Amino acid sequence: MRLVSLVRLVRMRAIIDIGTNSVLLLLASRDSEGRVLVTDDVARVTRLGQGAAQSRRLHPEAIERTLAVLREYRALADQHQAQLEAVATEGLRMAEDADAFLGPAARVLGQPVRLISGDEEAELSYRSVAQELPGDAPLHVLDIGGGSTELVVGCGPQVLDRRSHPMGSVRLTEQYVRSDPPTKAEVEAMAAAARRNLATQVVAPLPELHGLAGTVTTMAALLLLLDEYDRHKVDGSRFAVWQVEGLRDRLASMTQAERCRFPALPPGRADVIVAGVTILVEALRHCGAQTLVVRDRGLRYALV
């Protein structure tokens, strides 16, 4: 029994991904064949990057919201005797006062939070998908976050090109949206910004684009008409470009309050979902993809 407990202590991992809009916790281990065995996968919207793209500073209330979630996650990790690792991404990369969060966060978690680069974020996101696919076929992976969007090109496990673009669902919303619902001009301004960013990265066309993160998985839950989020139904679901664009246009015609009526669309995403799906539409076009493959994955799965 003692040996079993020791093995579990070594294998169980608690990976915390601190993003611009949400904070994610993956409690998982790996089996003898390297497959990720999920015990729990939790998401909380704290919007740590609130206003940071413009001010380059973190909002005190956003720091406190995020620290509260880290306390919850630390308790869960301790409960499962899990080895904890925490990383942070664009929400802190674009803040000049990131230490105002990193210091208190380290005290809450009992260890430092690692601030990773955009390149590392992109590579980890890619690996979370590629490690589960056989062979070395060409692969495009897109990770839409609140502050940045990573587009990665590879073949099987090999990364050929990766780019972290300074655009995300929160960032574009704060920059361009002043109306509720957004005007057609505001939606087009976000689309144009996405096209400008993506144009800096030339990619060969592929018929499929694998999409990750909250914008993509929430969009899938909406298209699947789920009353509540179900990762087993969302992961691996496929949608045509016209379905994604049609949902974007429908969401853009609604007020934030109207969007909140969808059970699968939490309030913390309702105000930024139009920007996120707009990035997705433009990325599908940029990659020459006819089909979006939705993956409930992300860098936390690669870190396991």
C-alpha cells in the first residue's frame, strides 16, 4: 500500500495554466504507454490581463481574483498529493509589473510560477495535440487565448514553424468593441486586425485546422447545443468553416446579456466570444482549412 501511494505521489501532476482570461487546472497522470489519464480539468475565468494590453499594468482586483482561484487549486493539488507546476502566459508577458502577481502567487502555491515565452507556449500547445496523433502527417494547431494566439505548423511531433501573435479574445475586444452588440464596423476591425497578424506567418494550406482553448471549445459546445459543457463530446468534434462563421455572426447580433442565456457560454466569455470566434474564422481562412477539429487540450496536457 505504501508503494502504491508513493507511485501515485510521483505520477499525479497538477498543472496550472494562468492565462489572460482564464486559469486552468489539470489533475492528471500518464499510463505506461504515455497516455494522459485525467482526474479533473477545471477552468475559472479571472481575467488577470484586464486592461493590461493598453496600460501594461495589472489591475489590483484582477490579481486578487486570480490569487483566490490559485488558493482553490492549491487545495485540490494537496488533496490529491499531486506534484504541482504553474505557468503563466501572455497576460503577464505584456504587464510591466508582473512581479506584483508573481510574488503573491508563489507564496500561495509554495513555489514560483514560471512565465513562459510565446514560442514555448506555441510548442507546448502543438505537442498536446501531436502526441496523440499517429505518424508524421502535416498538422496545423491554433491556440486562441485572451491575450495572444499561437499558430503552429508541423509534421507529426516535429514543429516546423511557430508564432505567438499579439491578439486574443480579450485584447481585441478591449481594443475595438465599444457597442453592445458590436457594430459591423467593430467586427470587421477585429477581423482586419486578425488578418494583419496572421499575414506575418506564411503557411501552406491544409484541409484541417486543430483548434484549442476556451474560445474554440465554447464555440463547439454552442454548435453542439449542449446544456452544459461535456469535454468528451467537444473533444474531436468537427465543424465546417461556414458553421463557425455563421455562429460568429449570430453571436455578434446579440447583446452580452442575450449571449449569457446559452447554458454553455459562461459570463466570463460572453463579452469576448465574438472577438475569439472572429480570430478563429480568419485563421481557418489563412490556413486554407475547410474543417475545424476541436481539441479539449492545451499546454497543460503537454506538461503532464
